Amino acid sequence: MNLLAMAIMLGLAQGAGAEEANAPQPGEPPATHAGGHDATTLDAVTVDAKFIAQGAKSAMKQELTVMETPYSVSGYGDAFMKAIETTSIADLYNYMTGVRRGGNSGYDISIRGFKTTQADKNAIMVDGMPGVAGRFGSPPTFAAEGIEVVKGPASILYGAAQPGGFVNIITKKPKAQSAALIDVRASTFAGGGLSAGDANGYNIGVDFTGPLDAEQRLLYRLVGEYTDKDGFRRGSFDEGKYIAPSLSWHATDATVLNAAFEYRTRKNAYDNNQLVAPDKDASRIADIRTRYQEPGDVADEKAWSGTLSMSHYFHNGGTLNLATRSVRGEDHARGFDNVGVLADGVTLRRRARGQLNKRNYDYFDGNFALPFNTGAMEHKFIAGVTYGVDTTDFERLQFYDCPAVATHPCNVNVYNPVFGVTPPLSSYPTGPVNRRFTRNTSAGVYISDLVSLSDSWKLNLGLRYAREKQRTEERKTPPLTVNSTSSTAVLPTVGVLFHPTPAWTLYASYATSYVPQAAGVQDAAGNPNPFDPQEGRQYEVGAKTELLDNRLTATLAVFDIEKSNTLASIACNAGVGGTCSQQVGAERSKGAELELNFQATDNLQVIGGIAYTDAYVSKTYAARTAPLVGAQLTNSALKSANLWLRYDFPEGALRNLGIGAGASHSSAVAGSLPTLADPRVLLLPSYTVADVAFYYKLGGRYDLTLKLGNVFDKRYYEGVNSTTNENGVVPGVPRNITFSVRIPLW
């Protein structure tokens, strides 16, 4: 709460009445500092603001439209985030075509069938730079101006990344018009066995922006949020503080410097694994409110990030962009994990767990973009370099598997866990503990050129040279081993666009990606990391259109992605300790996606999409992994769809009232993979979840929203955690109610 008070005091100290000019992002010309700008308010919830943004900067690192991009990219604006009334970036995933949530954190995503985890730094980016402040939970929507999703391999510009794609958070930037907003949300649950008032929560956010000088060259923005929520699972809670100040300095009419800082703390009930599915049978999962951790089990983290960027615009149209980002984070978890269900089918074996993790991320990206002509051909060229060093210091303080005995006080009943009888964590042995320090260094050089061959044809060519080094040290438990490895990759991309008319784009593209194997992996003989990096490649064809004066936009994409050189865990040879792996083959995803945004009238807007994603294990090299061939990848839905519409009454007694309604659908997903020892697969059932919202503008100034999420109280499962599978089933949120008020101060 002290952070919010500071934010309010700083905001109140600023004058009103200046004129608006958004601070440019790298690659965007500076805004004029005086005159000619229409006034807007922060976070206005109006239907005339389009749900979908038109830019495609995340896909090409240049100011290009979606129609000029031979890849799938979607931009979700602030109006869409406010319309569906979410506080977490992860809550948006089910309304993004081809994207699926699975797991506890915002990193736990499945895009086009391929999962990302906390180890994939490029799964979520902030203004095009890797490194989210906070390892667990999800970044807040309140700090975001918009979200861009790039689907398919994107290593050409960003380096190591999973081939499904990534999410880029576009943060709020300083504006030249003074404005201030207070955002208050209250929430509760009214389903899943809970009554309204049983588990409550609230968010308080403040957003101030404006100039700090008379010439409006130095602009500021201050965003802060405090969260205190009870979860729907017994004894769960989430408390957090977030503050993000930023400055933009228009040093000259051609040079802009930006500085942004964010600080985040979070404390929550330790609930890393969530539910279990005995015998890999979804019908035997306990009540979604069930929690297997003790009341005192908690996890807390704190993190901060700092970003500096500069853009200089030359008279010939060239742009120099320089950006650096640093992230520091620490998290501490103490509690019981799920190990597995015993043979009786009703007793959950637990693990006494303590973990202390520290992370340091430092990244740099510099590029030069230049439009030029060679004869009749027009070029939009960009060349750049990236460099990054990230270190993790993960210390396992306790890792003790309780005895596999149903009567042992450490273990609990799957359906009726009794707490308070288990001795404290400190009474159990530490088990196999370690402290693993890892340092990853990445460097890359990239070029890309979008060539207009004629009025109808464009060609995109790109190439990246990448080098990765990993070094892992065991610093706690002898033998204090040191393993290191390095790899290089040359990554091409090519795309062709055909514009039969200005309103249509037909395209085809080929893109590649790679992910080096972690330095700490070993084969069955204990040899450190003898494995080739994971590689991805995608073929995509599609069509894009902008019709009816851009009121109707749509994208149809058909894709085929393969990721090769994947690893699987195996038993180590005698005398070899730790976890061993072997390279088992490849994974493949084939499918199609259709996305549509239609602003039918000034008062009605519809956004939606459908996706068909056939993601499976396509190849194995070892007999022990033979059952994997053809198996559906976990957390990947064969069929999915989403739809949201909003209507605002234009006149009469209801002219300040708006109604929103939406639904997301997912077919059944696999929660585990088969093995020779157990060919069964956990299948999580299909579901359709409906939401409804009511909007009201009070006095023409205050925005009020009442949202009912999961209106019909559908019981469903979002997926499984990346490593625990049937011992980490993530339940969907039951019927919930959110009421928000947005109060502009000036």
C-alpha cells in the first residue's frame, strides 16, 4: 500500500491540460511535441477502440503492418484486455487463437502445440526483450498497453526459442498529456462449491502520466498495483505489489531515450503441483478445491528489472535502435510436493521440499533499419546484433521423498487430506540436496530485408548466426562437477507475399528456430551433454485481409512445424548419479488457424478464432521410447475456438450501458505420454467455458464493469504442469465475479 501512496502523491503533483503524444517505441518516429493531438483518457473502456492492433513489430522488428508480414502475428489492444476484464496476462491465453494455458505461471503456455516453461526466457518478452520480472505467477495486465503474439519459429531475430512462438508484452509508455487513473477491482467466487463471500480478493491500481517540463520533452509514467486475493483452492492466497516508473526524453526532434524500471513482490500459498489423477484417470481427480499442501507452506519472490533504450532517426529514413535490459530475481519455496499416488489409489505420497532460486538476466539488442531503393525495387532492411548473459543459482535446500506407506503422517488422502498431523518440514531429512549454478551466454548477428518486387509481390529474406555457451557448476554436494558446452547455428527464413488487391495478402513462408540443450544434462553413461541442439522448422501458407474500411480483418494460416533432437529421461547406468537423458527423435505439429476481428458498427465488435492443431511425437530412435510415436503432445488441444463480442447501446435510456459475452472451447488434451512400462495416457476432457460482462459509464466519466466468469460453473482442467503430468493437474477457475471501477482523476 505504501507504493500506491507514493504513486498517488507523485501523480497529484503533476499539472493537467498538456497535449497528448505517445512516447515512440524503437523504430517509431518521435511524436510532435505541441498541437494537433486529440485528448484521450487512460484505459478508456469503449467499443470504438479496436480489440486488435494493426502493427506487427514483434514479428519483424520494423514498423510494418500485419499485411506486410509473411508470418502469423496478432496484436491484442488495451480495449480487448479491459473488455474481458482480466488482471493477469495468463488469463488472456484462452482468448488467443492457437494459444493454450497450462501450469502455474505465465510461462506455461502451449503455442501451436509446443509447450514453453520457465526455462524458455523468450517465451514471454517485454517490449521485445527477454526476461520477465517474476518467475512464478503471471505479469499483470494493468502494466500492459497491448499484447502481441508471434506464432511459429522466431529465432531469426530473437535467438533461442521454442518453435511454437512467443508472447510480447507492450508496456505502457509515458504520454505528453497529463492524465491520472485509479483502478479498483473486487472479486469473489460463486461456484465450485464456494458461495459469494467465501474467498474474496481485490486489486488497486494507479496510473499517472504527463510531462515534467514546459516543452513536453521529458515525460513520465508511473504504474502501480497492489493485489490481495484468496484462491478457490482451500487455504490458497496471493499477495503482490508491483510498481513501474518510466521516463521518455525527447532529447532532440530525432533522438528519444527511454528508461523503465519495475519492481515486483509476491507471496502465495505453495501449490506447485495442484491436483493428481489416480491411475491416470481424470474421473478420479478430487474436488477442484482440494489442496495437498500444509497451511504453512508458502512461496515468495521478489524481482526487479531495468530497461534503457534509445532511438535515433536519420534524415534518410534510417533508424538506429539500442536497448538493454537487466532482470534480478529471487524466490523461496517451502512446502510439500506431490510425488505420486500409491497402489491403494487413495493415498498421495508427498515430498518435503525447500528451494531457493536466484536469477540474473542481462541482454542487449542493437539494430539499424533503413528503407532504400535499388532500381524499381523498394527495400525495408534491418541488421542487428544481440548479446545476453543469464545466470541461475538454484539451491535445493530439502528434497526428501516420504516413505511409500499409506499410514505415514507425511502422506495424505487424495480425497480427504487431513492437515496439522504432519511434523514440520524441519523434522524430515534434507534428502539429496544440491546447488546448481548455470551461466548461459548467447550472441547473435541477424539481417532481414523485405523487398517490394512490384506493386503486387514482396519477398522477405533473413539470416541469423547464433552462438550459445552453457556452463553448469555443482557448488554444494560433492563431487563438485563442472560441465560446459557450446553450439552454433545458422538460421534462415524466407517469405513471399502476393497482394492481388490492396485489401488482400496471400503469403508463404519458411522459418527456423533452435534451443541448445541445457549444460547440466548427461547421457546414461554420465557423459556431460553429448546432445545436438533442438531444431525447429516451419512451413506456412496463408491469407490476410482488411475489408470494409479496415472494420473487418482476418487471417487464415496453414502450418507444418517439426522440432527435432528432443530429449527424454532414461535410467542411468550403474554408478551414475542424477538424471540421465537420451535423444529420442522429433515432435510435429500440423494444423490451421482462422482469426477474425469485425467491428460491425460503431457499437458492436466481435473477435474470435478457431484452430486445428495436430501435435504429436513423430519420430523416436530408441526401442524403449517406441510407444511415444504418434502420441499427442501434452497440453495440446486438437480443436479449439474462442469468441468475444461487445455491444454498447447507442442512445436512449441505455446509452451508457454495454454488454459483452464470450466463450472458449477446447477439445480433450493429453496430460501424459505413454511408456513401455505404462502405455496408459491421462486424457483431460473437453470443455466450453462461457463468460459475460456488463459495462456502464457513470456520469460520462467513470467506467464500471461487472463480469461473470465461467457463468455455467463448468468443471474443467487447463492442463498439467510441465514436469509432473498426472501429479500436477491444473484445475480451471469455477464461476467467479469481478466488479471494477476506473476513476480518471483528470
